Amino acid sequence: MPGAADLSQLSSAELTRLERDIARKYAGKVPWGTVAWGLSMPVVWLADWALVLSGVIPLWLGFIIATLTLMYTYAPNHDAQHDIIGRPGTKWRWLNEFLGHWTSWLLVLPFNTLRVTHLDHHRHTNDETLDSDITTRADTAIGAVWESIRQRQPNGKRAQDYRASLERAGREGLIKLTALYKLGFFLALFALAWNGLAIEAFLLWWLPYQLAMTYIIFFLSWAPHNPGLVTGKYRDTRSWKSRLGDPLSMWMGYHVVHHLHPYIPLLKTGPAYREMRPILEARGVRLGM
């Protein structure tokens, strides 16, 4: 691969062809590691409850396991949102849809709500009016954490943006289904508390869920787009290096590759980025590593 200086002499069409050739190398196969990852998350979470309630592990350990499980549930669901596991009409389509629904209940959102709103984010990244995730914008990391918490309050704009996204897509039925998911979540917490498991409900579900959502919004939305002020295919997303490393930041340092080529599985975005980097430099992408 020529360096960025050499590539800068190429036309936009030639750069696009090189970029797509690299992207195709990392796409088109079922990401079985991600499939196993996604299928296991609800199983681990349910097993965690069983182990705590039976006294096999202490509640504090169960809290850590529950938090990590919910933190790591969104990423495989995200691959399913983009039909990476099985595109419509292929033999693995059923697995793609099953994995999406199987993981989404832990996120307390219907799979299709996640899919519709997220694809809207891709179409309108950083658009003040149409980006369903625009409310993650913040000047600092601490501000991003605070904003993610504030936006989950009943009067938060994020819920309104999600509703508007579903309405634009003609999926008003998902608004009611989303409300039912939320209602089911609170009814389940109430039922657990009513039956003497209030502390367990708090430490194995409610608090881990809140921490996980803060983590997901921070790493999968704020960090890859910060400051979130610019639109354009090669300008609205950046690469960046997390001090926590790739696994703990969910490989989001390579998120620019995902926005350019959303059919590449999450776990392949790193290798694709490293091979594609000279082209991205020639394109003027914000590269932080």
C-alpha cells in the first residue's frame, strides 16, 4: 500500500476503489465469534442470578458480573442491526434476527427500535435535527457521562429524538412496543422487590443497567464522534486511542471504518483500519492513532 503522500495524487474515484477493495476483504463471512458472544450474554446474566440466589457467589461479585454482561451486550446486537451476521435472503438471516432479539431485551429496547434509530444515526451523523444520537454531544468526557445520565430522565430529549426517528420511518408501532419494554422492566423490578429481592434487583439489574448504558453511550457514541459538530462522510467520525485498550473500549477506536463500511464485523474493524489508514489519511480523516 503506498503512503499517504503518494495516495494524495490519486483521484477520489481511485481512492474509493482502493478503500472498497480493502473493505471487502474483511466482510462477507459470518462473524462466529460475535455470534457466540451475543448468544452467551443473556445466559451469563441469568446464570449470575441463579448463582447469587443459591449462595454460590456473593452479591458483590454478582454485581460485577451483571454490570460487565450488560456492558458487553450491545456490541453483538449492533452487528445484527447492520445485518452483518445474515443479510435478507441469505441462509443465516434467521440467526441475525434471533441474535438481535435475544440480546435486545437485556437492553430494555426492542431490536427493531435499536435498528431503526441506529441506521438513522448513520444516515444523519451529527445532524442537529435528524441524528437520533445527537444528544450524546458534550465538551468533555465528564460532560458526556453527565449528559448520558441526564438524557435518560423522563424529560430527556433523547427519547423524543428516538420517537421522531421511528415516526419518520413509519414505524409508530415500535413506539408502543418500546413503552411496553420499559413498563415490563419496571414491573419486573417491582415484582422482585415485592418478593423480598429488592437489593438483588437493584444490584443485579437496575444499577448494572444504568452503568452499562452510560458506558455504551460514552464509548459507542460520544467518543467516536466527539466533538460531533461536523457532518460529511470522512469528517463526522474519527479514530482515537483509548487508554483502556480495545476490548474495554469495545474496539470503538476504529469506528470510522464502521461508518464508512458498516458491513464489516466489529472485530474486523481494527485490521481493516490498519490496512486502510494511508487512504484515510489521504482523505483527511481525523486519525488519533
